[in-house]
Amino acid sequence: MNTKWIFPVLAAGMINVASASDHDHDSDNYGSHSHRHAYPAQAQIRQWVEQGEILSLETILQRHNLPGELLDVEVEWEDDVLVYELKWIDDYRQRHKTWINASSGELLGDKVKDHD
């Protein structure tokens, strides 16, 4: 994987939380959550990582070698599971969306779209 994209994402905390804000506290812990907002607040994500409830982005990237450039990361609820959605482009210019369980690190799926 081309690390020039990983380190800025990790250093700047550039996890895309879409419409969520740091003041949106629908839940205080990982076990009880509201799906009113599919994207938890960045502060909430940090808290879950610090408490060991979910894996950090760094750990996810260490466990899953993505052979290409990381473009975007979102953390979202999907079917009652908190998921990292990684958007990246491989060395053959194919775009990927990869879904990984934020708690277990299990690979849930990968969708590939060829470069047009």
C-alpha cells in the first residue's frame, strides 16, 4: 500500500463522519446506540477506540493490507454493526470499497469497480 495516503489520514483524524458532529451524542457506549444517525460522531469513535470497544484505523490497516492508495474512510452503522468503509484505488486503477467490522476486524466485503 502506498503509505503517503495512510499517514495524513491517521495524523489528521480524517475519518469521514458525514453528517455527524462532535456534539451528537445519541449513545454513551458502543453497546447501546441509536440508528437515527448512521454515522457516529468523531469524538464517540475516539472514545470507543480508547475504551477498546472498536479497533483503531491504524490496527485495521495493519491487519488488512490494501495494495494501493487509501482515498477515504467512513465509520458507519450497517445492520447493527459498526463498520469501517475504506475507499481506495489499487495499482491497476481499480476503485474499491472495502467493509470491515470495527470491533472484530473481520473483512465483511469488497466491491471493485474497474477504471473507465
